[in-house]
Amino acid sequence: MSLATLDTTQHPHLPAASTTLFQAKAAKALTFEQIAQHIGRNEVATAAIFYGQAKASPEDIDSLASLLDIPGTVLREQLAGFPDRGRSVDMPPREPLIYRLYEIVQNYGYAYKAVLNEKFGDGIMSAISFSTKVEKETDAEGNHWAVITLRGKWLPFSRF
């Protein structure tokens, strides 16, 4: 089993909690899926907490502290603030997998926009009232396919 780890040289702007959480995750040899099941969150939302991109609830902090054997006071202190989202990655991203996601938006962004506007009208998809999931599909030939679902509330632009 391969585990996602943290190379702080690649992410110099992450909060202290990221190092604490990733070290404990590695020591326990847990996947994000396993951690997410324990704290009752989606695995992408759980990973976002580790990268400082999502706010952990008090219950999340207690569950993470218990599961990962991190003193609760340390974790509460490190996760006390608000996320500084988007700061940890240079744009455009250089990491190949993240760049491919960025490239999808570069290549298909206006097509997505046109289709969404036709279906919903003038507006935007929320990244706040939002959920996502990652699934793995295997076809009849044994090829693996990544399925990423993005689900955001539609926010129509208002006239003023």
C-alpha cells in the first residue's frame, strides 16, 4: 500500500499542523480513506485539512488527535485559525498530476462554462457550497480510470 506523504520543500507555505498530521499519518501507516472513515468526513475533505485548505471542526480535531496519537492541545492550537486556501501552490502548478487538473480547466473551461450557462443561466458554480469525491474504475481490459466528481451549488448572478 502506498501512502501520501509530505515533502515540505515542495510546500513551503503550509501551516505547522500539516507536518504534525502527515508525520503521525505515516507513523500509523493510514490512508486518507481510513482517516476519513474514522472522523466521518469525505477523504478529499480530510486531505484538505492536512494541507491546511479546510477548517477542522472541534470534533474533527478530537478524532484526529485520538486516532493519530497527537496531543489534543497541540492539534487544537495548530488548527485554531482559518485556512489560507490556495497559498501552498505556485501557479501554474508544476507537479504533473496537479498540472493535469489545471490543464483540464485550461482546455475545457470555456466548454464547461458554455454548457453550464446553457443549463443554469448566468452564474457560477460555488466552491464553498461544494463537495467532491474521487473514485477508481477498472474497465473490461483492466485499465484504471480516475473519476473525479465536482458538485457545487449554482449561484446565479444578481442584478443590482
